Amino acid sequence: MSLKLAMAQIRTAGGAPDANLSRASAAIADGAARGAKLVVLPECLDVGWTDPASWELAQPIPGPHSDRLAEAARRAGVYVVAGLVERAGERLYNSAALIDPDGAIRHVHRKINELEIAHEFYAIGDRLAVVETELGVLGVDICADNFPDSLAIGHVLARMGAQIILSPSAWAVPEEYDHAREPYGDLWREAYRDLARLYDLPVVGVSSVGEIRGGPWRGRKLIGCSLAMGANGEVLAEGPYGADAEALLVVEIELRRPKAQGTRIADELRRRGYAGP
């Protein structure tokens, strides 16, 4: 099965949900116009990752911010995966909503492997699921959920039947980072490739661009470099690098049926050289 998806590497500005959601809605429409059936957007796109304004501006899901994206998805007739800061009672979560072409929210993932510096903002996620759609079985996680030392999350999504993992992200570097000397992205290529090769599972991460102007990473730059890794472990698409590198990449991705289910997965993993649990 082939899936055409759009990677919407948009600018996110801390504390500016109206402008951010407008850019996200425009990217959804643009992706659909270019033939995509699914549009993936960055992490915390509405108010910015670890931005102090989150305490005032974050909304529930469903709520005003997700409603705008749901309407954009409905108008464009596409699936959308979007990172939002979710208010749930007295807590905030770093969340990602999966929205269908009718504008219905099919799943909300809450980030589990949250960086320590973000614990003052976000509670640890409490759920993991896959969603069966006409496009295939979709798994959703967020950014550091796919760290090389946190791939258990991806393993579980794969064991639940995911045919692709979609990961809103916010990849940032210090202001003085030298991309020419040390090209960004090896960590993600390594982690995505591990999951891809073990499970015939594409992994797609989409990062924002811009400057972080508040919170513990104030002064760092969001630099894009969005990544689509194919089921064979080959890089299918990479976004440009830079705080101003907005881009919309449309990529065709092959989704495969899982080769094994349940306890048979362990045998298949051993055959592929995996010695973990």
C-alpha cells in the first residue's frame, strides 16, 4: 500500500497561537492541493515547546486550537497529525492529535519520554494506541519518544500493528551550533532506522523552525531537518536546516503488512538480529 503524505515544517512562535494555527491550516490546505492524504505538523505548534505562555494559553483537546485544525482537515479532506499543548484539568500535556478527513479526533497521544527540563510544564503521558484507517494502521508518538534509548515506545506501537509511526517534533540546537561541521540529524536517522529495519515500519518526524524566545531553552533555534525513513531503513526525504527553513515536503511512502503478530514477533525479531526484550 502506498501513502502520499506531506511534512509541514512550519514556523512556530512562542505564545502566538493564532499565527501558528493559521500557518498550520495553510500547510494542511497546501499539502492536500499537492495530493497528500495525510499532513504531519510539528510538536507544540500552537503555543511553542516549553513556552511559559502555555500555562495561560493551552487549551483542552477537543478545544479551540484543535477545532481550527479539525476544520482545516475537513475542508481539505485529509488526515492530520498535529502537536498541541493540551490542558487537562490542572495539568498540561505535550500531546499530538490524529484528526480524520471528517474533522473528528481519532486519537490523542501524550508524550511519554519528556525531557527533564520540560517536566515543569508537561505531565508524563498516560496512553499508547494505534488507529486503523483506510490509509493503514497509524501509530503516533512525539519527538523524544523516539530517542535511541526510548525505542520501547516504538516497539510497542509496532507490536500493536502500526504500519507507520508519525512523530511531531521540535528539534532545536544552541545558537552557536555549526551545522556545516556537524550536520544535524544522526541521532534521529539511527533511531528511525532501527525501528524501520526491525518491523518494516516507516517513521516520519516533522520539526518546526524558528527561535525559542522563552522557557528553559530560550535562545535556541528550531531548525527543521524533518525526516521520513522508509521501511527498508532508507531516507526518503529530509527537510532543510535552519531557523528560517520553512518547507512543505510531499513524499510517497510504502506501508507494509506486519510479518508477524503476538508471540511470533519475537521469532521474527531474533531472525533480524534483535537481542532485546
